[in-house]
Amino acid sequence: MKKIRNTQEIRQFLLSNIDSKNLVSDTVSKFGITRAAVYRHLKQLTEQNIIQHNDAPKGRRYRLIAQEYRFSYDITDGLSESAVWSTDIAPLVPKQDNISSIWEHGFTEMFNNAIDHSQGTKINVLVQVDAVNTTIIISDNGIGIFRNIKNRFNLQNEREALLELSKGKLTTDRKKHSGEGIFFTSRIFDIFIILSYGISFSHNDNARSYQDIFIEQKLDSANDCDGTSVLMRLSNNSKRKLLDVFNTFSVDDEYSFDKTLIPIELARYGDDNLISRSQAKRVMARIDLFKSVILDFKDVPYIGQAFADEIFRVFANEHPDIEILVLNANEEVAKMISRAKNVRL
């Protein structure tokens, strides 16, 4: 049994680290086996069509072989996310209960967003399954999510739409949606990316951080739609449970969505520092919908006195029932926050 277990562990390690330039030497070091033994495992995985390699005599590189499935749907009154999930998508994702429920929640939420909000005519879906991960990309040819949010809420620009989207409880149709779909879906997957007309918002669970960047290229795997593309990726062996993610953003035991986390870096434009009261008000807009807010100052080098005062004295005094927590503040930022909290008038 030990030999079988070791074989499984070795192959899982190989598959999980298949992109490493030092794949063979790292495996030798971790398991104390010979290079020849590692190459035997790689040869067998290749013969099983799980991986493939280039033909270079030296510096051979391996990659996972993915099965791809493509679907296209016209947006009509009869299009149903639950029917698409049950018929086309559910048979392709891992069958473990926790993984299947995550995929059902994420897929149906994002597909329904495309139906209800995109103002487009078509939705394309790409499913990629390999030995390690499953990836699903949902693309529509509509107005674009960030552009839609900017227009509906009269925001200054589409980057400001990123900030509002990151808070949660944001919807352009309150009668049909609570605004929780994207917020929670972005946190139940290992990687979650929204790309629309060159603007990208992503959440990488492994990095425990937010990334928001302006980029020119589209997702390599996406189709030719120009509206919005949503990429979701989850390990086929994930232990994550849907309810645990919901609990993370609940203050009490009623599983209500009353806690949020704001990446403050999203409020910066280019190299601008966060110094004004108007910037602070933009950060704290709609926070009265929550009981607790975590302000993540990762990658924020400095904040001004007015910015800190508006949040940690003015807003805090006007909303004593809202808990304000601080995360990843450097020494300069922490000092400014402390100064604002201790101001006496």
C-alpha cells in the first residue's frame, strides 16, 4: 500500500507542478527517488494522454492535456441558466459534492448575469478539464459589465466601477438581483477573472489578494465576443465548501451578507495618492449596507490626513454601529489612521 500511495503522491506532485522548469529535480528532492524513476512516471502519464511534452532533446517541458467543450446560446426569453447547467455543464465538472455545488452556484450566477444584464444577443461557454483543474469561461457580446455599472450609477469612470463591484451588494436591477452574486462567486474559486473591453478584475484565492489592472489583450481562451468574459477555475481536488465562504462574510450565525472587504488600492488612479475627502467618500459609499467592513491597504504606500479623517473620524462617528477593521497597512498608513482616530474636537 505504501508503494501505491507514493506513486499517487508523486504523480499528483508532478501534475500540480508540471509548469516548473525544475520539475524533475524538484521531484527527486521531495521524494528521494532517482531521476530515472521520475522520467518513468512522466512517460506513463504521457502514454495515458494526461500530459504531453515538446520534442526538444534538451530542456524538455511538459504540459497538461485539457479536454475542451464549447457551447453557444442565443439570449432569448426561454434561455435558462439552470437548464444549461443540468444539460451541458454539470456532466463535465468533478462529481464531489463540495466541488459540484461550487460550480453550480458560480456557473448559474454568472450565466444568469449575462442573460439579465449584458444587453447582448449571445453567450458562449468554454469548459476546459485537465488532470488538475477545471476552467469555465462565460462570454457575452453585450455592453460590458464595467461600462454598464458606470452608466447606471453615474460613476466617473470604469475603474470606479471596479471599486463598487468589489464591495458587493451592487446590482443594476435590484428587483431581480441582490448584488451578492459576483462578490461571492469571486471568492469560491481558486481564480476568478472578469474581463470587459480591456479592463480586468481578478481574485486569486492562493494569493489572498485582489488584482485590478488595465490590459490590452483579451483572455487567450476566450472567444470573439467583445462584451464581458468571466473565467472561473477550481482545483479538481478542492476541499473548499460553499457554506464556509458564506460564513466568512457573515457577522452573526444567520448567514447574512453583512461583512465586506474593500481593496483600497482600487480607489487610486495611476500613481495618485489617496489624500482627499472625496476619495474617502467614494471608498465608503454604500458601506451603511454592512455591519462590518475590512479596509485592505495592500499596495497603498500613503494616505493623506483628510482621507484618513473622513473615514476613521467622520464616517466612524456618523456610523458607530459599523465596525471598521484595517488590514495590511504599512507604518506610514497606520500612523495616519491612528492620528485620525485620536483627534479631539
